[in-house]
Amino acid sequence: MDDTTRLNATFLALADPTRRAILARLASGEASVNELAEPFEMSQPAISKHLKMLERAGLISRGRDAQRRPCRIETKPLEDAWRWLERYHEIWDANFARLDHLLDELQTARKARKRSKKK
């Protein structure tokens, strides 16, 4: 899977609130499918579909512990998504800095006009 395909899979998986909730739960430690399904009012097959999507995106992995198949979060795809978002964060920071500068100039000009009207 190339970087673009992997990033697309990550964002597609993160687009669903149920999958984000599952990841949030796994951030505190591994859990079984039944434990992950507990807080949701949905069928076991529906939860399994969410888990398969997360697994295909590389966001979770499943181990084997006797009959139990615990799920655990995998951070690499999240780190890749963060790096991708960080580039845009830098662009927005630069845009906000320019806006701050423009607002400072406008405020200074407004104060100067007020002072000149008072004279």
C-alpha cells in the first residue's frame, strides 16, 4: 500500500464516530471485541465491520490469546496523518500571523486618524 492509499484509508476510518470511539477506548489498553462492542447499541457483525475497517487502515491489530483475540491500537498511521496535517497547520499559522500583522496596521492607522481628528 503506497503512502497516499494508506493516508486515505486512515482518514476514511477516522471519519466514523464509532471507529473513533473504538480507537479512544483502545488508547487506554487492549480490549476484546465484546469489550469494544459493550458501549454501542449495535450488533456484533456491525462492530466487526468497524474493526475490519480499522484493521485494514492499520489503526488496530488483533492478537491471539487462547480463544480471545484482543485488539490493540497501532499508532503509525496516526503519526503519518499527524505529519500530513502538520503541514497545513504551518500554513494556517503563517496566514494567521499575516492577518494579525494586518489587523495591527489597521488598528494603528485608526488610532492615528482619531488623534488627527482631535487636533
